[in-house]
Amino acid sequence: MKALLPALHSAVIIMTPLLFAATGGLFPALAGMLNIALEGLLLIGAFSAIAAVYYTGSFAAGLVAAICASVILSALLAFTTINLRSNVFITGLAANLLAGGLTVVLSYYLFNTRGVVALHDIDHLTVIDVPIINKIPVVGALLSGHSVYVYASWLLLLVSWVVIYQTPFGYRLRACDKHSPALASLGLYPDIYRWVAFLVSGFFCGIGGSFLSLNLGAFVPNMTAGKGWIALVVIFLGARRPLGLIAAALVFGVAESFSNYAQGLFNVPADFILAMPYLLTLLAMVLVSVWVKRENRAS
């Protein structure tokens, strides 16, 4: 069991950006507009965080810059899909491509490189040893010793559950999916709630993107490596429920952590091992599709 603890501890860290992105993407999904630009939102947030910390030396400035950049891109996405009535999937793909190209251009303009932008002479994110919990065998090794981002992802997920299921805003947001005419008949505007949902997704992806780069201490082109797409799978694998997201994100976190550790343990080509998280994503998508079809036939 002790041999597995480092891998499980790493899985909790790996699942953190997935959880941030999935929590943010949950809001538009509940409003009936799937945001497939999570990948681009994470990426622009990751670059903005590193750029801000590079010039200011402040992690707080990096977090604020990441949130602002992701929210701005989310606002652009919301305007084109909600106000201009463009196809949400095509616009989302365009946002992903824009983020990928824009980060490279800005990296060359600001840092004179199209490659890695690393932070020098700046400490990495500090970890927190949770009192009492850190002394519990196994549990302490898993839940203690993480950065504030990890604990914030859990706290914000809980806040999201309260907002979605315990507030009038949450009820109206969920009504936007299949009951928007009823919402409009009450004098409310479904598009306003959809706008807010997109902005919330940008907020969460900004935090998740800043964690990716600040935890590494560097920005690497396309460093999201499909995490935004995996976050979409997490949303549906978690049955579009906040508490289901954490279980689904942990599954993918364990898969990626295992693939990292397995490279030195098994005589298997490294490319196959590194592809395991994406194979798991494909398998999860197939299983969810089969389950949904069976549920629809039963009903």
C-alpha cells in the first residue's frame, strides 16, 4: 500500500485542473449550451498566469491575470454563440484554435521564444500540511501536503453544488436547458443565465490554467494536452452533478498518475503507457453513450 501512496498523492494533484475545468463547464452544460472551449480557456489561463508572474513576481497577479484572460475569451464565446447565434461547437473549436495560436504569438512577442517560458528565482507553490489529517495513516498522505489550489478546487465544487441546487439562480439556470420558454414566461431572460454560465466557466478555467503553469513553474506550448476535452468527459461521466465530478476526475487522475509511474515498471512502449489516459477517455465516452441510449429506450 505504501508503494501506491505516491501515485495516489500525484493523482489528486493531476485531477485538480480537470476538476476546475469540469466544474466551470458544468454551468453551461446545465444551461443547455455545452462549452467545448475548455481546452482553450485552460491554455490561455496558463499562459497569462506565467506572463503576469514573470513580470510582477506575484502569484496573486498571475491568478488574477489568468482569470481575466479566460473570462474575456469566455465572453467572446458567449457573445458569438448567444447574441450572434453562431454554432456553439464551431465557435468552441475556433476558441481552442485561437488560444493555441495566440499563446505562441504572445510568447514570441513577450519572451522572444516559441518554446518553454520558465520562471527563475521564484518559489514554487507552497504546500499545506493539514493539522490532524496529516497524522492519519494513508488518509494523511493522500489529503494533506497539497497546494491551496487543490483544496480550493474542492471548496469551490461544494460552493457550486450549493449555488446550483440551493439557490433561485441555480433553479433558473437548469431551467434554461429544456424549459426556457417557461422561464421567459415569468419575465426572466434565459440568455442572461447562459451568459453568466459561460463567464463562470471562464473563471474556473482561469484558475485551473494558472495551476497548470504555476505548479510546474513554466509555460509549455499546448501544455493542457487534452485536459479540457477530458474535463468534458468528466462532466458527463459524473452525470452532470457536482459531487459526481470529483469521482470522475479522480478516475482520470489515477489513470494519468499510473501511466507516469508505469513507464519505469513495465516493459511496455512508453507511447502506449502515455496514451492510457486518452484510451480511458475514449472508453468512458463509449460507455456513457451506451448507458444514455439504454436509459432513453427504457423511458
